[in-house]
Amino acid sequence: MARKKTTRQGLKAARAGKAAQVKSGKARAKADAKAVQGELPQWSTAEIDEAFRRFAAANPTPRGELEHVNPFTLLVAVVLSAQATDAGVNKATPALFALADTPEKMAALGEDKVRDLIKTIGLFRNKAKNVVALSQKLIAEHAGQIPRTRDQLEALPGVGRKTANVVLNVAFGEPTIAVDTHIFRVGNRTGLATGKTPFDVETKLEQVVPAQYKQHAHHWLILHGRYTCIARRPLCEKCIISDLCQWPGKTVV
């Protein structure tokens, strides 16, 4: 294996757009078919540590992109983001949260009004139903407060493991990693954390991410998948971990 770059070298190459060269479309498709099966080599402990050193150097305090004003509005925003983009959710939620930024206000607003306010978001009818129902359950069972355990969060309408992990991480500072399509792709395509299901990748990340990086690991990985390790054509030439990545669809410069 070729000698890996240092953190400084890796960041410099990426900023210059010379970190790696992407292969042809046919080669990329073949590489992704292999990656999605979780077949790429798993990284060493030293490689994982170096990757997160680079993420931290490039973006010391990453933040999620869903707009919110408190833990409740964060929960609602994440529920609304299922099968939708953060940008699309952010266009709809300011008007919603101006009227209802607590469970009590959301329940009082009612399903019809919520539905009208979020109708630009995919699956808005079912999401409106869930948002009002989870608000009612928060009032009835949690005195209007957001619970701080995964099991209690997952018991709310419309809340799955990924949503619960985001809320625990962003609202309460828990070192959880919510595996969405971006992180699932990054884990498998790079070899950082391979697995056939999102839960497999989450479990692997929990095992291999160094403790000092776990708080921000979710954000670093999702941002990397959203803006660099893009599904159709990753920007390997600008990737800060290209020399560590095991994806055979690119050639490291």
C-alpha cells in the first residue's frame, strides 16, 4: 500500500483539487456495486484516526443543517426530513415554528393547519399526522418535554432510530451516529465502516470511531456524503481522505 499522506498533506491536496482522479463512469459503477455489498477492505485503526483528524482540522465544529429553535422543533424538523432534503424542510418550517414551537402549540394548531404549512414537503399528509400525534404524546406522557432516551424517542409517532439518534446528538450532546443514506454510502464506499444495512454501519462506526471524535462524527460524515462523496459522481479530487479511501473507482494522485 502506498504511504498515506499526513493531515496537512491531505488537506492541501484536497484544497488544490488534486487529491485523486475519478475513473470512467463504467469503472465507477462497478466500484459502487462492490462497495454497496460491504466488500471493501476495512480501514486500520491508524487510518480511521487520521481520517477524523482531517475532518476535525477542516471543520472543527460541524453543525447540522436543519433549522430549529429548541429540542422540540429539532425533533419535528428531523421527522419532516424523512425522504426529503434539509433545504426543502427549511423552506417550510419557519412559518410552522412561528406558530408552534412547543408540543402544546403544535397540538392546538391541529393536523389540517400543519398539513397546509408543510405541503411542499414529500409525504406531508402522513407527516402532519405524526407531528400532531407525537406532540399529543409528549404532552400526555412527558409533560411536554423531549425524552432523553432512544427507546422513549422511538416510541413517538414517526420517530425511528435515525431520528432518535439525531435528537440525542444535536439536542443533548450524546455521541450517537445517525446513519442516513449519505453516511451509509460513505461508510461502504470508503471502507471506513462497511455493512449491508444502516444498522450494520452504525454498529461498526460505534466500534471504530475514536472516542474523542464521536460527538461530531455524525455531522462530519453526513456533510462529507452530501458535498464530497456524492452518490452519482464523488468529488474525489477534492476529498480530504482520498488516500485512505478503499474505493476502486478513483486513482489517488
